[in-house]
Amino acid sequence: FCPTFLRNATAYGVSPRLRFDLVLNNLVAWAFTTGKVFIKSDGTPWRPIVHIEDISRAFLAVLQAPRELVYNQAFNVGRNEDNYQIRDLANIVKETVPGCEIEYAKDAGPDKRCYRVDCSKIAETLSEFQPQWDARKGAQELYAAYQKVGLTLEEFEGPKYQRIAHIKQLLSSGRLNENLRWKTSAPVTTAAS
């Protein structure tokens, strides 16, 4: 038994259960569906981001590492250079999605959720962990995926890919109880369902 704690930066990237409430996924989806990279803050907040494939690489690196390196250790998963200000992510998206513009919310101010994460420990301890993604490459991947599936604004704003909205829908339909437990056996859903 070897407990190890991985604290992921904010995930992004294509997955079977894509989430649009994650910053880079969200900004690219706004740009693709509306032609605008919509920013709800003043753009100054910092966010650490990491691609889902790089999160998987971190888990593999921990599983393959000698026990004495990872036993009872906590690692921030990501890279120091992948701490971005929201406005910098917006500019990357603008350069990726043709013809889009950056738009700030009318009441945009600083977001209280502003943080950077030091990921030095994972880089220094687990040399096998070699992230392959950055925001630009991730934005390009997301844009290509949204093109391929023909993402619509209705899908983007709907509950299927917005975690809180999805949970509220499950609560109102009676599938979840007030403790967020399934009321009955729920069928396993796939990306196609």
C-alpha cells in the first residue's frame, strides 16, 4: 500500500465526457459557437492548467516510480509554465479560432479565484513525467474536435457538459436524491448517449 496524492491543475482537452465549465474548454467553445471569446472577469486571474493526457502521464509515472519516491507524498500535477492569466488564454484562443474576438462581461472585475500552482516537486521527483501539451496545442485540439462534431451553442450551454447544470437536471428529474446519491440503479451512460 503506497498512498500518493495527485493534485491536478485545471484539466482541459477532449474526452468522452467533455466539460465546458473548465476554462480552456469553455473559452474555445465560446469562440467556436459564437465567434466571441467571452471572459467573465477582467482577464487578470491566474489559472494553472493541464491536459487530461498529461494527468494520465502523471498517474502512470507515480505507479511506476520507486515506492520511496512517492510514499505518502503530494504532487501538484502540471508545469510551472502552464500557469496562465485568463486574458493570455483568451489571446491563444483568438489566434486559434479564425475570426473570433475577445469580449469581456459588462460587469467584469477581478475574479477572487486567482491562483498559481508550483509544480516543481513532480518535475524534480518523477523524471518520467514529461508533459506533452500546452495551452496553444490544447486550444487547437479542442477547436478541431468542436469542428468535427459540429458543436452548437445549444449543446455548449446545455446541461450535458456543464457539471452543475447536469447535477441540477439529475436532481430535478428525481434520479439523484438531496445527498447526491442515485435513487435507483442508474444506467451507465457513454459519450454517445
